[in-house]
Amino acid sequence: MEFSKIKFAALCLTHNCNLRCTYCYTGKKLKKSMNFETARRAVDFLCDNSDRSCIVTFFGGEPLLAFDLMKEIVAYCHLEHKGKIKFRMSTNGTLLNQDTLAYLKEKEIYFVLSIDGSEEQHNKTRRYLCDTGSYRSAVRLLDEIFEFNPYTPAVSVVVPETAIYLASGVQDLLTKGFHYILQTLDYSAQWREKHIKLLREQYKKLSHHYYEKILNGVKIYYSPFDERIKTHAQKRYDNGDLCDLANSQIAIAASGRIYPCVQFIGTDNQWHQKHSIGDVFNGFDDSRRRYYIEQNYSEKKSCSGCALEGRCATYCGCVNWRATGQLNHIPPIICEHERMLMPIVDRLANKLWSKNSELFKRKFYEKTFPISSYIEDCMVRKGRRDAADSKDQEL
């Protein structure tokens, strides 16, 4: 087997976090962080094992608890590996301030913001250690965040207890100014038939909102809809398209151990270390790495003959492992969810197509849309700034 070059890597700066989210998969929060020597070896290792460039995401725990280390890593890479690594970050947003935002803007470190929807929805699962909700802390700098990056994605997780808020939560995020919403279920939770019925109602309700937005030329991205439409309009998914763990994407723990994905790191204790595929000091354990890739790529018996094979946008070996303990065993909730959601998505897409929606057709059938859309948005923002400046001068 020929291994891929590393394209994406998550760098776990710390196992500590200031929140205690109910669905967090990283395990007990520990005051254990990466030291600079390990970080240096990690980025050297990634540069040696990537091709032209590698996207490194600062991860945790909450990576901003290790902000000083983050700055050291970026400074080192600027000196030793200029242009080789592009940095990103996943954050809960509660520790962002004007200084950190200024730094992130200067270094072009774009980030995703973990926010689950409306205040009521978010606060049911994303709480501080003292058991108070974190919503207001997470959204307090949204204007500044969108000034830095108007395309900042919201990462949202739905659990059975918050399924009732799915549609209103997404609408709230759109109202707040988010254009990109990456939403998934916690597939390891205890989902029951009543929850599937509730999700169906919520997706149907949200599909009407999405329809009106797209029909009126409002650019939004909602992963449960967009990713499934793409599999019909563009191409079906193949091995590695959705999840390429241990191959082109890896995760590095604070200790320097390499894991197939962030979901395998946990607390990086003896039990988790069984899933390590090497370390940044000695390199990959090729046999271990090969095992995880082959398991992830292997034929899924439960998918054989399924009408949705290649269209299922939920497949992820990491999710399988977390929910079932096996990389190639898909939890039943995923199949139930796809069979329920796909007809809703297809009806939505057919309706937009029949209405000859220009935005819909550009978005899913025009290859240059991401670039042309970005240029259009930049021109609109420039026009608004020029108009604001002109008004200020008049005053």
C-alpha cells in the first residue's frame, strides 16, 4: 500500500478546556499541554510528510488555553517552514478577545466556532464547569469575528434532548450572521424512534426556510442539505472523500503521539495509546497506520445493495469507531438518519431546480462558483464600506 501525503492534521495543544460539554468525546479534562519541543518536532514531521502544503488545525480541549504556545508555533513555522503550513483553529469562542482576534487576523488563522444554535439550545449542552451556559460568551464578539472572516463556520451538534430546537437553532444562527453551518448528530447518543420522527419534522420545517433563502438569492451553506445535494448534482462519495483517517489526515496529541483522528486521542492514556500509529519523534508505525486505513476503506456489509451507497454524507470511520467500537461497522442511527433525510433533501433540490433558481444551479453545477461567489461577496462588502466612508465624510 502506498500512503498518501499528509494534507490535514489536528494539533492537540492541550487536554484542558474551560467548558464541560455533555457530548464531548475527548474524555476527562486534564491540565496537560504540549510543550514547544514537541510542537516543533510535530511541525517538522508534518512538513517532511506533506507535499506542497499542510493545513494544521489547533485543537484541544480548548486551544486558546495554550495561546502562548500557539504563537510560538506560528513564529517557528514562519522562520523555518514559510508557506508550507496553513494554520486553522477550532474554538468554543469564549476566550476570544480583541487581542487574540487581532493576532489571528494578522496571521490569517481562520477558525470554526462551536455553537449549537439558539441560546436555549446551546446552553443545554455547552456549559461551564460551574454549570452555567456559555452562549453569551461565545457570541459576544460575533461582529468582530465576521469582520475578520465573514465566512466563519458555526459547528453545531444535535443530541436527542436538543432535536426539538434543530430548525429554530439553525435559523437563529443565520439571523446572527452565519452563512456556513456545519451540523451533525451525536451518533453515540441514545437515539430512539421518537427522536427520528422529531428530526424529520425539524428538517422539513428547515427545508422551507432554506428554499426561501436560496430562491431569494441568499447564499447559505447547511451541511445536512448541501452535502447530500452535491452527491446527486456532482459526484458520489468514494473511499477517503469524507474520512481519510490515518492517511491524508491525522491527529497529534499533546505528547507527540500520532493518532488516526482526533476522536482517537481521548486523554492519551494507556488505553488510548493502543490506537496510536506512531509519534513525531520516531515517525509512523507503518503496520498500525496501514491497519486503520484498510479497515476504513474496507467494504461495509451493511452498505451492500443500499440505494444510498455513495450518497450517504454521514459515513466516517471515526464516528463508526466511537459509536460501535469498529471502524467499518456503521451504527444503525446513521442509516436511519440518511433514509429519513435524503427524501427531504431531494424534494428540496427538485423544487429549487423546477423554479429555475439561478443561485441553486450556480452553487451545485458551476465548478467556478466558490471563486466567483467569493469575488462577488468581496465587491459587495467593498461597496458597503465605500458607501459608509462617503456618508461619514458628508457628516
